[in-house]
Amino acid sequence: LCPPNRTADGTFTANGRTYRFPINEPEHHNNLHAPFLHLRWEVVERGAEGDAAWVAVAQNVERRHPVFEMIPHSFRFLLRYTLTSTRLEQVVEVQNSSDDPLPFMLGFHTVVKLPFAPGSTGADCLVQVPIGKRWERNERVLPTGELLDLTPLEEELRSRGVRPDREQRGHFFTAAPARRRHPVLFSARR
């Protein structure tokens, strides 16, 4: 999701340049998750070895690319996913080949099919996420800039983990460092 979340009125300004996206959330007059969401990505690498499998996909944005109209910079946007028996790793690379600074914001809605252990159910699964604070949102579902304390359920999500079927979590959070990375942990009982 690049840029992530919503862009108020479909526009933002960075480095003295205004960027415009289509209004695709008319009830709030926002742009939501444009412009890469519905594009086909080029598979530039794939493979498997031992217990690891990987794929890398890319968008090469140049003058004829549909994103260039909204983000008039030449750049390469690469996503690499590696799956092993113990983890899913997601790596993002952005290479700006234009002369101007490239404003780049990114967010994810990573989806994991649960349950994933044979014989388990959704009630057997726990999800733990290293979140920090919750961003307050206004009536247009835009962040206000205020950070809020976590609810008791969100504290549990951060510390012990929660069953994914307990509550929908459609909020925005800051990240809280966990070890040297920001892992999301899933566990299941048999």
C-alpha cells in the first residue's frame, strides 16, 4: 500500500511538489491505497532451496507506467518474500533513478491463513505484534497526529498475543522495537 492508508482530498505536497491521486473513497473524499493496489507485478526472481522458497516482484516506474502520472519520478519498487519452515520474511527495496527526491510511504495488510497447523482451529492460534501506540483517527478515517494509549486488548496483542478471532483490529499503530527486528509472531497448539 503505497502510500499507506488514506490521502486527504487525494493530494499531498512534498519538497515543493504536489502529488494528486484519484478520489476512490468518495464518502470521505480521500484516496485509499493508490496507486499500486490493482497493478500486475513482474516476477523478477523465484526459486527454492532446502526449506526456503522465495519470489521477488517489481514495478519499474517510467514515463509510460500508469503510476508515473501520479508520482512523476522514475524508480524501481521491489518486494521480495522468503518463506521457510519457521518464518516469512518480507523485504522492500526502492531505487530512485530520477533527479528529484522521491517521497515514498509504505504500509502493509499482511494476510496469513489461519489455522496453519494440522488439526488446529482458529481458537488454537495466537497473534503477537510489536505495536507501540495507536494513532487517533478523525471522522474521515485520517490520522489526527495524536497518539493514544493501547486498549487492554491491544496491550495483550503486544505482550502475550491474542486469538485472531477475538476482535477486528482496523486501527493504525506505531511499531515498538522487538529484539532487532519487528516480527509478528503466530503460534498454534495441536
